[in-house]
Amino acid sequence: MSKQGFSEFEKQAMKERAQELRRDASQKKNPLADLLEKIAAMPEDEAYLAAQLHELVQQNAPQLQPKTWYGMPAYANQEGKVVLFFQPATKFKARYSTLGFNDSALLDMGKMWPTAYALCSWDADIARQVAVLIRKAVTEKA
């Protein structure tokens, strides 16, 4: 059996993450500027989705800190743990962009719940659904 290595996309994502960590260590990083730079570099349709998501996060969870994570726009809690991220389709030559939530998101719903959503377009209905998810992801359980 031959051993399979990482794909070129995975290697690139790891390199980007390493660069982010080095920038973090230097304390000269502007996380919001880095995030906005990543969005600006995306193809127009993906940049629109990412920008709309960014606006919703600012409106619904202003306590989350913008940053880049593995070269993708992401938002972290006070402890620096990524709560949610946007994965553009072109980054991994995927069919759709993804809105993902990490385990620091408070989306728990019993024994199983979704943590990733395909984003193919943006309209008022999608914005409402995503806003609910964002608010739930940062709301402490009583």
C-alpha cells in the first residue's frame, strides 16, 4: 500500500497557517486588515459572500475577533479560539464555499448537529439564517 501525502491545497493551507502564526508571534499583525485583504483577493462572487458574512458577524457577535485561519477569514472568541470561518470554494477547488463552525461554537443540539453549511448565494433569507447561527454560536447556555 502506498502512503498518500498531503494535497497541494493542504500544503498551501498549512504554509499560510504557519505564516499567520509567525505574524502572531511578532505582535505586528493587524488581524482585521489581514482578513479584509483575504476577502479582497477572492473572486468577486466569493468576496461578496465573505463580505456579507463579515458584516453579519460584526452586527451579531461584535465580541468575536476577526483573523485569518489557514488563510481563510475567521472569527475567534476571547480565548483566541476560532468560532467560525469562511472557506472559499476556490481554495480547495470545491463546488461551493463553506461557512464552518468549530467546537468553540455553542451550537450544541443534543447528540448531533451540523457544523458546516454550503454557501452558494446570498439573500435576505440566508442572511437571517446565518445571523441566527452566529448569535447561537456565541450565546452561553443558561
